[in-house]
Amino acid sequence: MHQLDPQSAAPPLLARLLTTRAFSEQLCEPLTAEDMGLQACPEVSPPRWHLAHTTWFFETFILKPHQRAYRPFDERFEYLFNSYYNGIGAQYPRPQRHLLSRPGNQEVLRWRRQVDDALAELLSHPDHDPLIDALVALGIEHEQQHQELLITDLKHSFSYNPLWPVYQPRDDDERPAPEFRWHEYSGGLVETGADGAAFCFDNETPRHRVWLDPYALASRPATCAEFFAFIEDGGYQRPELWLSDGWDWVRQSGARAPLYWLLDDGAPHYYTLAGRQPIRFQEPVAHLNYFEADAYARWCGLRLPTEAEWEHAAAGQPVQGGFIDNRRYHPQVAPAGRDAPAQLFGDVWEWTASAYLPYPGFAPAGGAVGEYNGKFMNGQMVLRGGSCASSQAHLRASYRNFFQPHLRWQFSGVRLARTLDPNRESSRGPTPTIIA
């Protein structure tokens, strides 16, 4: 079998592949065998399923069609671990993934070893098809997405346990939140979308022009303190603040606070992957759905940014923030003293006011791999920037995430925006309520 150390003199793409694959398994090291099969609701998946599905992706889209001598580890796995690719075939029902106690953890790891070895052999061949490199790059980005999902899904499943499981302890971030400020942009005719100079997903293309009226973007995401003021002002009981579907969601769900917040037993707490903790009010608020983010913005007398506004502000900014790489798995307090908006990347995904739709001239890739993004372009809203569970190398200004507006188990937060009066040089505008 062909074994390669990620730090050896492997080709750069292969080294990145093996490092990514190893990190997925490292994320599972704190887990028990029982943890590996947890699935709290249909929208999340067990950790073992994530390890298996990412392996299925490489085997299905690269090894089977491009390595003639390759023999699948188990032909039955094509059905078990196909997520939604109808062009490949039928899929095991998503809500029942927690019932897959077999294959067990060790068998899935053996499958991963076989696929990794075969990929290493394929990429090490000097005459391999360049198309394989593009597919491997896509597979790496796909696995990084599932690393994020593994963490967010695990948090959701753990949250149902009254023992408040600790995935990993962490040091508390005691810094105060920086002062809220506005960053103003003149707008105009701007270009948005990926420029094709580096890897991107098809939904980031084609690059196109968009007109932006002058606007301002908040200097940081909203904090837990600011959102708590919304709660105390009856934000979840005021239908005038909510979109119609959002108010229906409030009434049906009985929501009174962000997901994982515990407000009925003394001082406010929340569940984190470090266990149950007192709420750190200076941190960015997380686990809001689109309806909550929009209602909060309305309560502030403001709005959410469009995705074009967000990308225009983020273009050229360094990808800095809190990511899965630092293994904190929780949003950190925004840094102070920046000339540009802080935490545009990492810590919390930021809801935008934009529906997830194709860009003008968009065309998905051919074949089953083209199902990756395009078929989800309805009924979802765009988030930007990444979170504390995202890989730093995975993010860029043009990256488009998307979720249904009622979902909130991701580390999703809110950054406020407002439209500027083009007839005035500057206007301070309203600021949200701050709790010390």
C-alpha cells in the first residue's frame, strides 16, 4: 500500500489532501463510539457519517472513473453514503443516518486508508489527467465543509444531553467588545463574484457587475449583550418586527432566545462545546436564524446587508478571525482598533438580505458533480464570511454559504447595515442598544 506523510516531499496538492483528511479524523479523537453515531434531527448527521461520506466523494468522483485498477471497498457504501447526488443513484434516508451502526468506526477508518492510499498513488503519477487535480481540489473543499458540519452537528446533538457534554475545554475570552462604529462605502458600479484566479465553487461565478447605493456596514457583528437587549425589550413577542414566515416560526417553535441559550435558571447561560457556561455578553451572538437576524435589525431601525454590499466591503481584506484551525470551536471577541470592519471572516457566519439565486449567466458543471450547488438555488438565504467552525484556508470574499431561513444550528450571527443618504457627505446613523 502507498503511504505518504503529509509533511513529506509530496506534491503540494497531495500534501494538502492528506493533511485535510487527517484533520477530519483528529476532530473525532475526543469522541466515544456512542458519540460517533449521534444525530439529533434530520438536518444534522453523525460524525461517523461525515467521515464516510467524504470518503465516498473521493471514491465515487475520482477513483472509480479515473483509476482503472481501483476496486471499491464495499459496493454497498455507494447507497449508504450518497448524500443527495441523484445522478449517482438512490440514497439512504437522511433522517435515519443514526441507525447506521454498521459499518463501525474501525471499518470506516480502514476505508479511508484505502481511499487515501489510492489517491496518493494516482496523484503521484506524473502523467495523471489534470482534471483529477481539479476534482481533488473540489474534494478537499468539500471535506472542509464537512469538518465544519461535523462540529456544528455534534454541538446540536450534544445539546440534548442534560449532562452538558464537554467536547473540548477552552480559555474564556474576557476582553471587552470594541465600540460600535460605522464604516461607510460610496457604492457605485462594482464587480462581484470570483475572478477565476484561484479555486472557487461554481455558485461564485460568473463575475459580474452590480450597482450599489452608498451604504454603511457595522464595525463588528452584534454581540450577545446587544441581542439580549432585544430579548428584554420583548423582541420575540412583537409581531411587527418579524417577517410573516418568521412570526409563524416564533409561534410554532416557542423560541424566546438564540439556540442553546438558557434563561430560566438564574443567570443566563448557554450550551457550548466546552459545556454549559455563563453567557459572555461581549462575544458575537451566534445561532440565530435569518428571521431572528432580520427582526433584530428591524428593532435597531436598521437592516441586513445585501451579499453584494458584504462582498464589496470584504474584497481585499485579509482572512483573519477565529476558525476551526485554532480549535476553540466558539466565537471570540472582536479585535479593537481596525480601519476596516472586524471579523468579516470567521467567528460567526453573517446573514445577508439576499436570496440564494444564480448569478447572471451561471451554469452548473456537467454530470452528477454539478448537483453540488445549483439545485439548491431556491428558498434559501445567503450567509457570508465563515465561522469559528470554518477552515481559514477555505474562505474568501466571494464565498457564498446558504441555508433555509428557519435553521440556526450553524454559528450564524448578524452584522448591521444601513443605506446612506447620497446627498450628505456623512451621517452617523443609529447604533444598537449596548449593555455594559
